[in-house]
Amino acid sequence: MTNDLFSLSGKTALVTGTSRGLGQYMGRALARAGADLVITSRDKATLADFQKEIESLGRQALSLELDVRDYNSIQKAIADAVAHCGKIDILVNNAGCNRRKPALDVTWADWNTVLETNLRGTFFVAQAVARHMIPRHYGRIINIGSVTSVFGYAGLGPYCASRGGTKQITMSLADDWGPHGITVNCLAPGWFKTAQNAVLYENKEWVEYLVDRIPLRRPGQPTDLEGAIVFLASDASEYISGQTLLVDGGISTGATRALPKENRK
């Protein structure tokens, strides 16, 4: 095995939701592996600094406005990306949102916002990109899920539904598009501190409880996703499709509270 298996030189990657957070870390990792980037946000102006950063790495970067809840916005953004870059080799479906509420407080609008962004948006962005990948008989589609793709948590009803659906869509699309040389996988982070959940990490007792449930004894750091995203985007994973790769420090092994410290060996 050589490092060439993980090289993305000559590839173009489109990463949705790159105005902040994990989307930027994953985009940065792809660029460092050699990929040129198409970066998107609902507000194109928020991408200016990140575009400059990617270009400083010696890669090309194109910023586009994209609202994944808007079908016409999806079609225009993908068409503009292909027209400018000539192709899309890699799609990272990262755009997402959450409404953290007890189930009895979830509104119709809350449900629609989360599901339309995380689930419907993921599907239709993948569909639009696949239309261009299929004639080339090549593509890497990476849908960003969550540990909630396989677990359920109180206060996250719509989010868990959307992420569970992301896992299922991933398997369906892998079967649909595999004959065309396209792999479709789901990258599922565990507990990472992001703008969406930062308030939770202000509670020291909650953080201690969380860490006690993670075998590696810490929440995820954004850089923990870099190897996984490059792997799934590269030729190293060419025979892997329809899979959900959990990057969660081991919490999905059971999510049970550890023994008290004085009883650990």
C-alpha cells in the first residue's frame, strides 16, 4: 500500500455547509490531500475567509450559494459547480441543523426544518451530483450522519429521525449507483463540540458524564475526522460502499456509564 491510495490530487470535491464548524475541517483535510474545493453556504459572503485559506494551500476554491432546503438552489449550485470545474469527483453532504427540544415541545415547523435540511437536502444534493458522476462512471459520495444514526437520545427526536434516515438513504443510494462506479458512505461523528451543541459543553457535570461513556475518555476533536474523510474520498475505499463509519471514540460500543474511578484497574 502506498500513500497514492489516499491522494486526492486532480480531484474536485464539493462540500456543503462550509461557513463554519466541521464542514471547514473536512474541507481543509480534503484540500491538504490534494483536492480542489467547491464550498457552499446559504450566505456566500460567509465563505470568503475560508476560500482564501484553501487557496493559500495551493488549491483552487469556488464559493457558491446553496440552500439545501430549496430545490432550485440545489440545481443551480451543482450546475454552476460543474460548469466552472468541469466535474465533481467527491461530494460531502455536510449541511445540517438541529432543534434541541423535549419531544412534547417539538413543533411542526421544527420537524420540517430539520428533516428538510438533513434528510431531504442530503438526498437531492446527492441526486443532482450523481447525474454528473454517472456518465463519468466515478464518484465518491459521503453523507454526514451522526452517532444518532444508530442511537436515539431524548430531546433530539427530529434530529435522530433525520440522521437515521441518512444512514438508510446511504445504503439505498449505494445499491442504486454502485453499478455506475459510485460509492456512497455515511461518516457519523460522535460527540463533537460544534456551534449547534456548544451550550451543552458549558455544563461541567454533563461533560464529565459524557466522557465517562466514551471509551477513549474524551469528546471528539475536529481533527479526528480528517483521516476518515480522506479515506472515504480516496481510492483507498474503492470497494467500500453503503457503510456507516462511526468516528465516536467508542461510545457506540454500548454507551454505558463507566465504573467509578476508584474501581477501575
